[in-house]
Amino acid sequence: MAGVRVEVCPDEGREMRSSPLRRQAQRFGRRHSQPPIEFPCSAPQWDRKSPQRPAIRRMSDANNLDYLKIDPATVDALIMSHGHYDHCGGLTGLLEAQRGKMRKDLRLYTGGEDNFCHRMLRAPDGSFSDYGPMIDRGRLKALGVDVVQSEAPVVIEGHAFTTGAVPRTSIERVLPNSWVEYGTKDNVGCDPKTYMNHHFTPEELSGKPQPDQHWHEHATCFRVGDRGLVVISSCGHAGIINTLRRAQEVSGIEKIYALVGGFHLAPAPDDYLRQVMAELKKFDLDHVLPMHCSGQNFVDLAKQEMPEKLVLCTTGSQYTFTA
């Protein structure tokens, strides 16, 4: 493929304070002034017929299309990485505002049933509050969107591919985040009976909140010529090492050219973080672009361990990886 362009939206970047890092970023991309984007999102796209054609989008707010000057008619497919509201909460609003301008046979690719579960946040006193409303698949159907649920890897529009469900094979574990409630109510939620390869515990089936494992979170990957893979992790709850290994496994390509997205290491203890960094360095990555939930602790350690690879992203930035 010709190339991949990654755009950084709110809450997904920090200022480039180090001039070596700034120069590193400018070698293969350019930093733009911050547009008035209103909601967190991860927004990868690839070039197909022209550098301006956004074949895949991960958007969280309808207004962002206007701010980023993206024509909805050029969107070929949508991907939902996982069921966290800050990644998919604006999906329905986006479609309600823009669906008439989009292709008729629009598909939304998800990693599976788990993306539609009821998720909650737990307060220190043990009480729970909703982590935003659930995605209503009935509403998506009414809007003419075909929801594709696949725990297995999928090739999208002949260019990108998903990792499918990420096996937990490394030293990593799912660090604290949201809580999840399995089951459906009023035709929304997730049905444990439709999970392909997961055996639920009695506690999980009881309908009581359980620590979220994100069984169906997947990453989006692109092969950029002979340079290797660009892996977009979104949040990486299943572990960033597990995610990279899965991308290698399903593609048969060992070289990881760039790792982009959230690594969910902000809550990591120092010893755990250093173990993950040691494993990450074994991949011989060219570029590492931590965003969102990666954590300042990861950024600080990466400045020590891989300063020549680290690129700090700011809101509204665009980076193009070419073959």
C-alpha cells in the first residue's frame, strides 16, 4: 500500500518539549496547529487512490470530520477497537449527522460481542457508575450500518487487517481500568452465549460487575511496503507485547515499522513497566508513538531506553508513513 496517515485527536498527545524528539517527528511527518476538535478519538487512515482518501476512520465525534476537513463520502469502513466510551461514544452521533453522505454499504468492524457490554467505573468506596451509554446495535442497523463481529483477524477493504482477539501469551496482564457486566437488557448489552472461545466463570455470569478483560479488543494493522507493519493499538488493554506478537502471527511479517496508539501503561508499577519495556525493545521498532493511556511513566522511560524511536504526539498532529 502507498502509505498510512495517522491523525491525533484530543487527550492523545503531549507537547514536544525535547528538540531531538521534535526533529525525529519531523523526519517522517509534520506537526499541525491544534484544531478545535471536541472529543477524544484515534483516527488512522490509509492512502488508496489519493493521499487525501480516508479509507478507514476511528472517530468519536461527528464534528471532528468537519474540523479535520474529511469528506464523509470517502469513508470506506469503520472500526471499533473496543467498548470504552471514550473511543466509541460518539459513533451513533457521527452516523446520525453524516450517514446520508456516506456509502450505502457501510460496515463497522468490531472484534466481537464484548465490545457491546455494559461498562462501569468503580469509585474508591466500591460504588459503580456508568462508563457512558452502551452502543445500541438496533440503532446502528436502523442507520444502515452492517456490524461485523469477528474474533478472528479480518482483512478490510483489501488493505488493512485486524489482529482479531489478542491471545494473552506474554508477561503482561490486564491492568486496572473499567468494570464490565455481562448480559443483555432492553436489547442492549452483550450475550455471553455468542462468545466464540471463552468460558465464563460463575461470577461473570452472575450479572455482577467484574474487572474488565476486553476479550474482543483488537488492533488495526497496515503493511507499508518492505518497511513492515504499522500497528495501531488504540488502548492495548490485552498488552502491547501481546498485540505486536499477534500482528506478526496473523500477517507472517516480523518487522514492526511503527507502533501507534495507547499502551495502557499509565497504571503500571515501575517493575512491571520496565519488564514491558525490555520486551518492547526486542522488536527493533523504528518509531514509537505513545498516545492516550500510555502514561507519562512510559514516556519518561522511553526517553531513556529508546529516545531515537520515540515520537511525542500533540492534538491535531498528522504523521504519514510511506512505503
